[in-house]
Amino acid sequence: MNIKKMIGAAVACLLLALPTVSVAQEILTVTNGESTVTYTLEELLALPQEIVTTTNDYVDVIATFQGPSLQSVLEGSNIDRNAEIQMSAINDFTISGPAEDAFSYDVILALLRNGEQMTVRDKGPIWVIYPMDDHPELRDDLYNGRLVWQLKSIAVE
């Protein structure tokens, strides 16, 4: 009996000592017709990062957001600036808008807020951020509606 317990303990120790394999979870899907590109958080963080320091109707004070430009993600899926895109959140909130915004206003897919990753509870892991303070015309309900938090997908309509 003691031998069985010792072998069992040894096997358990070996299993605990093995390196864990983690599969990166896809957090964003971008679809253009038949073509679909998916991104993990790590892949989005590996893209060139942009910084936008701004306020909006959903934060109390000025905040610094960091993430890849929406333009670079759209271009990576061959989405033209003249396309109409649909952005959907984890809770299935969906809004449509012109891809042109990404090219005209340096819109980013924010992954960090004030240097910290955003959790789902804090509007993450991806929050579409417009540089509201840099362009007075963006301080409009039309653009506030495009500040999609918990973004999960972008698709050409």
C-alpha cells in the first residue's frame, strides 16, 4: 500500500512540475467578405502601438490609452477607407460606421488605460477610442456611440 501511495505522489509531483501549456485566446475577429483574421491580446500588443490621451463621456478624468491603430488593423484585413464597418461588443451591442473614421482621426483599439490592461469589467480587453480632445467635432453623440468597449469583432457590411 505504501508503494502505491509513493508512486501516486511521485506521479502527482511530476505532473505539477511539467510546464503548463496555455493557448492564447482570440479576442478580436476582423471579417472582410470571405476573409477572416483573428487576434489574440498578445498579437494586438505586438502591433505598433499608438497613444491617445483624451477624455470622453465614459471616463471621469483625462486618460491615456494605448493600442494599435484601427487603421492598421483594417488595412491588415484589406478593408478600404470607403467601407462601412460594423463593430460588435461582447454583450452583442453593435454599431455601424465609416471606416474612414480610422483614417481621418487616428482611432485606436485601446488595450491599456493609464498603463494597465483593461478587464471586461473596466471596458476591456479592447475599447475603441477616438481622440476626442484633439478634434472638437468628435464631441458628438454620433461619435460617443462609436466608442465600443469590450470590442469582439469588426466586419465589413
